[in-house]
Amino acid sequence: MDVLFNSIDVRDLLSSQNLDDTSPLSAPDLRLLIDRLQVRSLKIKSKVHNYILSHHEDFASLFSQCSDAVSLSGDLSVQVSDLVKLISDHPTDEIGGVVDEIGRKMREVKEKKEMLGLVRFILELSEKLNLVKVELRKGRVVEAAEFVKDLKVALRIRENGGKEEQEREPVVYGLLRKEWTECFEEIQDVLVRFMENAVRFDGQCSAVRVKHQLTANETVWVDLLTVLKAMDAVGILDYGLAKVADLMIKYVITPAVKSGSKILVFEEINQDSEHITEMVLKIDRPSDIETETVDGETIYSAIIQVVKFIYNSLCFQNGPWMRCFGRLTWPRMSELIIANFLSKVVPDDASKLADFQKVVQRTSQFERVLKEMDFISASDKDERLSNFADNVEVHFASRKKVEILAKARNLLLRSEFTLPQDYTRKTTDSKNENPHNHVVDLLFSSERCVVSGAASQLMELVHQTLKYVCLSSTRVALEFYHAARDSLLIYEAVIPVKLERQLGSINQVAVLIHNDCLYLSQEILGLAFEYRSDFPASIKELVVFVDLAPRFQLMAEDILQRQIQLVINNLKEAIDGADGFQNTHQMKQYESAKFSIDQVVFILEKVHIIWEPLLLPSTYKRSMCIVLEAVFSRMTNEILLLDDMAAEETLQLQKLIQLMLECLSSLLGSLIAINQTGKSPEGPTRSINDFVPSLCKIRKLAGTIPFRQPLIGSSSENSTLVVASFQSDLVHSFIESIGIRSSREETCGGWPENSSSGI
């Protein structure tokens, strides 16, 4: 159509091109225009004719469709006319009912079609489940595995959950799933039996036999490769190879690692004319080679040969299968190598750490070969051996830490907390010290004390360990630091348990442990001052010892208080035997009271003999004063509570008290000597009566008990006894018991109570 209209310009057909739209045409121009238009018309007709001829079939089809459309429109017109006539002949409500019935029937037909489709689908699933069993009987395990895999997706079987969704499904789905589970278990059992028959381990000959041709029954043969493909398809490759991996570790890997440089590994291949039927891996451990040397290169070479055998004969050079087998064996294999090789070649001396780099290089190369065979992944988490080898400094320090702690524990367990029988404080202060006596200077005190050999050796070990800290790298230094701390804590854990019986009685051992704890607490406080400047800069803020000192101080004080309480309890039991010092004028009661006094003196002298040579003078004076105060105050109260004393009874009491004071003269003298030497922190300005107030009371009673009425009366009038720290009511009762009342008391009607109260 472009040819007929837009493409023709009349001016192009004229001879003159300068004419505009309003210019008239001449006759010659009109004739020329007519001729040229005729020529152009002929050309157009020719083109149209050719186009129609070339598209004759298209035009024929178009005209046919037009004819069909006209015919169909006529039919529709007839049907519409019939429908209009039908509607006009029947009521509208009947037509609505027919339409509803038609819709209902259509829905029923649709539902039946859907049900039919579901039944057809269920039948297909059931047929496939039956095919699984058929394929298994024919030995076509791969096809059976594929069916099981597809059916798992079709039945929407999940590992976990989905119970609520399954409850809403048809019951037949549950039956199909149950049947699928039975098929899965059956094919799993079949494949696992194939694997057990394929891989055989001979423990006596140390050989592994891998059969490539397996028999399902007398007529059906299955390849090992086919079995592995089936296990991979059904998703039980890990399960199928697990037992093989366990036996490989037991019979092959473990002997190869533990035998060290004595292992020999070689392969045998059995084949028929066309295929390999069996591959054998044999391990030879010669018995004439000594078993002490461990050669890492030989171990790595043997293991690589074993892994290559697995890669070629069992996994058929399949990467995913090999990675699966590696996941099952590599963790235990790496632990075996670390325990039996790498940990044994960790240097014992820091100077040998450089030589360990050869082991590091061989280990890295070994893992690289395993990665090339896909036995381990390329991730860092599988580089177990390299990670261990790279951290050799930490392992070196860990080994040294174990050795240090073992040494500390052994010396504490073997130590004996004993002193020579003739040991005294003079031997402590002597320059020629007995090697069995460990006399030490306290860092924060001017005094010296005796400690056990265990405590002295333990501190030597701690000092030696801290010297290692100063010379080591950061990671090693931290391990040594923890070893030093733990060594001190071992004393706290071991000694109270080992010597529990001794701590429950009065003896030298308990005092030595007290001194140990006191000595250790002060030594611990000095560690930071002594070594902090030489510690590596990166750990100076991390190294802390001061928190341990209070633990040992509390432990020392607890032991001392337990000893003091034990002594006081024994003394109380001894005094209880005197029955309140009543009726001492009677022979039996006098003997009982005298025996009680003798026991008190014996216990105090025993404590004096044990404590004075070992305890610090200040600690000895403080502890002994507590004990004496408890004894004298108890005896004073017992005597003051007596009533109706006879003259002879008072004389016997005075005799007993004076006898006790005479027997304790050496003990009291030792306390006075300590007070006068100035070794005690309290200094020499205070008398012994200031530390043992009841001593003054008992001495006063010793001079007051006899019948000396003028003295008593004078004392009562001048309140001498009250000033001596006696309670006024007790003194009043005591004077009444011996029948003495002064004229001043009778006049005043009572005992003066305006003095200070006693203890």
C-alpha cells in the first residue's frame, strides 16, 4: 500500500522540478505525466500479482477461516434462538435448579477425578515399593536405592518432626511410609552385609582383603563399586563405612602408628583376565628390631600407603566417598599420631625446640598428601597434627608443668614432718644448723622460724620455676607461671589430708604445718617484688601471687587456733577431774585434786616443750597466754564458788595452788624471758600479768586462803581483792565460805561494789 500512496510524488514524474503546488501544467506535461503513471501502475500490478501468487496458501487458509467463522456464527445464532425459545417455554426457578445440579455434578466429577488421581499415585508408589524388593532379589542394588531415594521424597519422609502434618494426611500414607521404612531397613541390611563380605581383616596375619566381586546369591554377582553407589544414593554411606573404619583403625592404623620405625606395608592384587577381583594390604612388623626408637618419617610413609590403598581399592578414587571415610577415621588417627609420636618427640629442653622444625615440616607435608587424596578437607580444623606441631612451645611448657607438679606432689607425699628429739630453740639460733632442721628467715619479720623440709623444697621449686618464666616466651611463661601457682596450691590440698590425724592432736607436726603456712604466705608476698621486673612484658599484668598469701595465712591461723582449742579442751577435762576442788581435807578428794593439778601441769609442760622451740616467740607467748588464762580463770572461779570450807581444806588448797605454780615456774619463766628480750611486738614494757590476768588472781588466792583474819579484813576493807580483778560477788561469797566478816562489813552491811569489774 506504500507503493500506491506515500511512495509516489507527482513532481518526480515531471520533467521540470521547479513547479510548486499552485503552478498550472502544460499539455505536454500532462501527457508525460499520464504515460509515466501508466508505466508505474503496470509495475505495481505486477508486484501485487507476484505477491499473491507467492502467498497463495496463506490467502486460501485465511479465506477458509473466514468461511468457517461465518458458518459458526450461523450455528451460534441458531443455538441462541433455541435457548431463547427454551427459556420462554420453562419457568426460571426450574432452570436455576438445573444449573445448581449441573454445578454439583461437576464438583463431584472433579472430586472423583482427584480421588482417582490419588489412587493412581498411591498405586504407583506401591508398585515402586514392590520394585525395590524385586530389584534387590535381582542384585540391582543401585536401581533399588534410587527407588528408595525417590520414594522418600514422594512420601515426604523427614528425619525429625512432621507428626502434626502426618496426622492430617490419609491413613494410607502412614502405611506406605511404614512399608518404605521396611524397604529402607532391608536394603540397608543388604548393603551392610555386602560391605562386611567385601572388606575382611585378618588380625593374625595383619592383612586387609578388599573383594571387588561380591555374590548376592549363587547366580547373582555384585560389584563393590555398585554397592558403594547404592549406599551413597540411599544416604547410608557413613553407616555402611563406619564398621570398616573402626576395624581399619584397630588392625591397620594403630599397629602402623605404635610400631614406629618397625612397620612394613605392601600390597597384593589378585585379578582374572579382565577385572581386579581382590586387593590385599599386608602389614609386617619384624620382631628383631628394637622398639625404643620412633621414626616419624616411617610412620607417615606407612600411613600414606594405607590411605592410598583405601583411596584406590575401597573408595575407587571418589572424592566424596574418601572424605566420608576420612571423617570417620581422621579424628582417631590424628589422636593416635599425637599420643604415640608427636607428644613423645616434644623437646625436653628449650634449646632443642629448633630441631623440632623438621618434624613440623614432615607433618605439614603428610597432611598435604592426605588433602590431595581428599582424605581430609582443606580447612584448618582438619590440620590437627600441624596445629599440634606449631604449638610445640605450649606442649613443651605443658610437659614441664606436669613434671613440676608431679615433683611438688611427690616431695609433699614423701616428706616427713619430724624433728630430732633433742631439738630446742637454741639449735634454731645456732649457726651450725642441723641439715634436718630447716630454719628460715621471714621476709616481713625480724624473726626466724622452723619449717618442714617439704615447705623449704617446695619454695625452691617455685623459685626455679619462676626463673624459667623470666627466660621464656609469652606462651611458655604463662604455663610456667601456672605451674608455680599450682605447686603452692598442691601444699594446701595434700598436707591437710595426708596429716589429718596429726592435726587432730597436740604434736610437733601441727606446729610445723602452721610454720609452713606462715612461711609460704610471706614468701608468696615477696615473689612479685623479686621477679616482676624480669617477667616478659606481655604477662606482667597477668601474673598475680598476692591472692594466695591470705589463704595460707588463714590456714596457719586456723591450725594454731585448733591446737589452742585442743589444749584448752584437754585442760578442762583435767580440771573436771578435781570435782570443783571441794573437800580437799579428805584424803580421797585431795588425791583427786592433786592428780588433776598434776595433769594440768603435765599438759602445759608438754605444750611448752612442743611450742617453744618451734613457734615464733611472739606467737608462742600469745598462744601460751591464752591457754594459761583459760586454766587459771577456770581454777579461780572453781575455788571462789566453794562454800563452807574447813581450815584444813583451805590449807590443802593453798598447797595445791603453790605446787602448781612451782611446777609451772619454768613455763612462766620462758614467757617472762620473751617479754624481756623485746622480741615480742608488744615490747618489754608490759608485765606477764597483763597478758594472763588470772595469774594474779590465782597468786592472790594462794596467799589469801589460810585463816589470816586481819589480812582478810584489811583486804576486804581496802578492796584489795577487788582491785586484783576479782568480782565483788565472788569475793563476798568466798569470804563467807571461810567464815570471815570484818567489822567494817558488819557495820556497812555488805561488800563494797564500787570497784572495776573483773574478767
